[in-house]
Amino acid sequence: MKFICSKVRIALLALICVLPKLASAHEFWLDPVDFAPKVGAEVPIVQRTGINFLGDSFPHVQEMSKRFSVVDARGERPIKAVEGDDPAGDAKFPNAGLAIVVYERAPDIVTHPTVDRFAEIVAIEGLEDISRQHREQGLPPTDIKETYARFAKSLIKVGKSSGLDRAVGLTFELVVETDVYKLSANADVPVRVLLSGKPVENVLVKAFNLADTSSPRTARSDADGRVTLAGVPSGEVLVSAVTMFRAEPATGALWTSLWASTTFKRP
């Protein structure tokens, strides 16, 4: 048993070391095994990192997890998670209606080798202005350090009733402003972007459908943080967004990025 536990710890330490390299321009999202469980069901929750809604799962690493819970009409409950488990945890859904699985990942740091590579990565997320600022401010052209943090939600329909998404207090958060489980086929999906509970303007928001991962719906948030994603197809959907700003000096980095995602399954 001690030998097995040691092997798990070594594997997790290796994962912690390699994750920053995998994180650049990668979405992070929650992938429940079942988006519409029965009342009282226990559902495995997979954590994934990848590109265009295609990615690998990762085991639960406690030191990376700041918050992993279920929020519903009756409050918030932690998800049972064991170090090294993949799927990362098992969520219980005792109450009918919409439940929100919430995950907050501890901040980490990544180093970009050149400003050109940094510019390529931020452009993917619609943040071209950041690389322009970097150059105009005469910041270092190599070894560019960036802190990043992940904030993920998943909308679960428990039993026969659903409900509306809502803000759950994440630093950077996407709130879907409609009942996604009552949408008609190819309906528009309204989303609000919040930073510390306040609306954020000009953030690029993407909606990926698992059946067509190469053609995301995209739009930028308005002054009220709102965006409408047009004609999102039925099936599993990932909505994601990234914001970036100058890092606090104490972090030892030049830039901080915050990544938000929400998953659900459209009828």
C-alpha cells in the first residue's frame, strides 16, 4: 500500500510540473458523466484541459483545488474528491432543479519564451491588445511570466425540472442568462461576463459544440458584460472566455490571466 501511494504521489508531482506547459491557450472545463441525473444520483465529474472542447482528463490534485462543490437552491456542498482520482470527484444531487458544479483552481505560473510566442497565444483568446501593450511599454521580450487561474462551472438538470444559472462568487465567471434546458434547437444563448461580480466589456466569448468543435460561435461582451452567442447547436456545449491584466508585483509575473468556462447539454 505504501509503495502504491508513493507511486501516486510521484505521478501527481510530475503532473504538477508539466501542467503549466500544457496550460498555454488551453481551455479548462468540467465534464460530468451525466448532465441530467435523477434526484439522489451520484455523478462522476471529469476535469479536462484541451483545445476546442477536445482534451485530456486530469486526476484530482488537492493542492490545486481551491473550491470544488455543488451549488443548488438549498446551498453549497463540497464534492467528494480523493487525491489522484480520475474522474476528479463524485457529485451528489439530492435536490430537483438546476445544480451548478463549481471548480476554482489555485493560481499557477507559466513562462513564455518570446514576445512573439506570447502574442500568438493571447491572440487566440482575442487579447491582441495585451501583446501590443507589452511591446509599447518596453517590457522584456523574452522569459515572459504569466500567472493564471481557472474558474469552471457546469449546469446540471436534476430530475424533471431545471432553472436559471446564477453568479456563484467566482473571481471571473460566466453566467448563462436563460434556462438552457428549455431552449429550442439552434437558439441563441445569452451570457454575462463578470469580474469580481461586476460586468466586463469587450471580452471575447466562445461557444463550442461537441459535435462541431472547429466552428465556435463567438462574440464580444458589451458595456453591461452581456453577449449573445448566435445559433448554438444542440448537444454538449462549452462556453469560455479569458481576461488578462498586469500582474501584482508580488507574483513575480508581468501578466495575470483568468479563465472562465461553463458547460451544459442543450436539448
